[in-house]
Amino acid sequence: MKEYIKPAQMGVKTVMLGGLLFASSISSAALNCQKVTNNLHSMGCIQQQFYLSAKALELKQYILESSITSAYSADRKLAMALLSATREAQTAWLHYRDKQCEVSVFEIEEGSPAYETSKQACMIGLNQQRIEQLEVLAHNYE
């Protein structure tokens, strides 16, 4: 099970700053995906985009947890119950995302470059949708 830093240990601004610094360090080492030259380059770009979307998703989950911790600071028991529920929901959503994308690429030969890039593209799209959902949820607890 993945360990989370307790949201109470850091403020949302600190997390957001850390996320921005992380994203800028990634983009400095990033592939130039504006001009994809071949299939290998395309696979590298989609892997890079998936990695960045997964990190953005983790950051939004952390911001949500931080918002919940702040909103329920007067009642630790309620905060812990809601944090537990959001973590369970996120774990279930990740399982859904993975299975949904397996279904979407079912007819493509497993292990082929087309399979891998199509599956990751699916996951990127679903990650973006989930990021938007987590933003709305976090906003509710501000």
C-alpha cells in the first residue's frame, strides 16, 4: 500500500509549489513531442505524457486530502473517516481506469506498440477527467 505524507504536515501552497518545481524539472528533461519523428519517439512521448498525468493525479489527490484535513481540523475522527473514504475511492477508481483501458484496447495485439500507446492514451484521458473531479471535490472543502 502506498504511503501518503499526512496532509496536515504541509500546506496546500507548499504542495502546489513542490508540484510546480517537479513539473518544471520534468519538462527540462522532456522529449520534444512537438515533432514526432518515428514510432519509438511516439512511444516515448506517450510514456512521458502518461507519467506527467499520473503525477498530476497524485498531486490532486494530495491537495484533496490536505483540504479535507484543514476543513475537518476540529473533528479528527470525521477527517480520518473522510480521508479513508477518499483513499478507497481513489484506489477503486485506479482499478476502474486500468480495466476500462484494457477493454478499450482489447482488439489490439497485446504487447504491440499500438497496444501500449493506445492504452496509455486512454489512461491519460481518464486521468485528466479524474483530475478535474478531484479539483471540484477539493474546492468543496476549501
